[in-house]
Amino acid sequence: MSEQTTHQKIALVTGANKGIGRAVAEQLAALGMTVLVGARDPQRGEEAAAALRAAGGIVHAVTLDVTDQATARAVATWVEERFGHLDVLINNAGITGSGQVSPQDAYDQVPSSVDLDMVRTVFETNVFGVIAVTNAMLPLLRRSPAPRIVNVSSHAASLTLTSDPDGPFAALMPSAAYTPSKAALNALTVQYANELRKDGILSNAVAPGYVDTDSNNHTGHLTPAQGAAVVVGLATLGADGPTGGFFGEDGPLPW
């Protein structure tokens, strides 16, 4: 049998015990991939993995806190020993602010009065955590015939959209933490794409849309499954697919 027919695709999704991440894990499992549910809390990760297994997926829980490089390295070692490679990395784990999901979060991020510790905390997860996990997994991704990296961003990351005083984001509270962290994530995505293009590793950023999740107190109008669809699309791009792009459900988004 050829490598094409025997190669089992392995996907790692960070922050996958709930919300968009869990929906992404479910959809990738439905496509026949072996999916690793990354979660900070081992119990919540295992509960999510068990539910996805019950639905017929090949799913394993892995304890992964993106702000703790030791856990990223431990997961990489486990994947190396168990599978020898990784095909898809979905950097989904992210936080909006202080960790207390409330309307106050938005006010706390106004640039002129923001607490720098909050900014550091948000960047630690949304930017530095992505670097830590991606770099830990790159040796495994390089062993894949079709490696894909997808970074879950936000429409708020678009400087074009957020700087338009008459645009749809004009009413958003100015943010010195979450919004800049996602803009930085987009920039980081492009830099990884530029470095890894020659190796056939496609790296893209995605804005799932306003999805009903804990991060917005379930005010989003899209279901997690709807938000996950565009993520999964980028995770399963063909060899001629784009890299270094920023996409929403309707296609490319402005930077």
C-alpha cells in the first residue's frame, strides 16, 4: 500500500474542550482524522474527547496550557511517540481579557486607561502561546505530506475594518489588549507562512465570525459548528491552497 493510503492524518486543536475548538475537533474527526483535544483542564479535555469518541471519532485528550511551554513540549513528545507526525495544527486557544467574561472587560481595555498586566496576559495566550505551540509542533508537521497551520483570529484584527469610522466596527469599544493581540496574530501568521512556504507548510489566519461562545456571554449569532466550518476548510486545503492569508466565511478579509 502507498503512503497516500496508509497515512493517518493527525490534528491538534488547542482550547478544544468547548466552543469553536470543540466544533472544529468534531468536524475534523468526522472527516476521519485522529484528533487531539488540547485543554488546560485534563478533566474537561477528557470529557470533550469522550463525547466525540461516543459520536464515532478517533479522539484523544491532551493536557495543553499554551502559556506553559513545558506542556507544549510534553504534548509534542507524546505525539512523536504515538504517531510520529502531525498534519494539522489549529491554534484556537485564546482569551478576550482578564478572564472574567463580563461587559466590564471591554471598558478595562480602553487604551488610555488599560492595565498593562491585562495586555500582557492577553498577549501571553493569544500571541506568545501560538509561537510556543507552533514551534513545539513544527518538527512533527515537517513529517506530514500536507501540513497545515490555522490560527484562529477575529474580524477585529483587521486594521482596515476597525479604522473605518463609518464601518461595522465603529461602535466597538477601543481595545488595547484583545484587538491588537489578534492583529499581531495575523502578522505572525504571515511571517510563519513566509518562512515555511518553501517547505509546503500552509499557514493562514481565520475569522470564524460572531459565534455563540463563552467569550461573548453567548451573544453571538453563529453556532460553533458554523464558525468551525471555515477553520476546517483551511485545515484541509489542497497543495495549491493559499498561505499567509486572512479569511472569513465569505473569503479573504482585508488586513
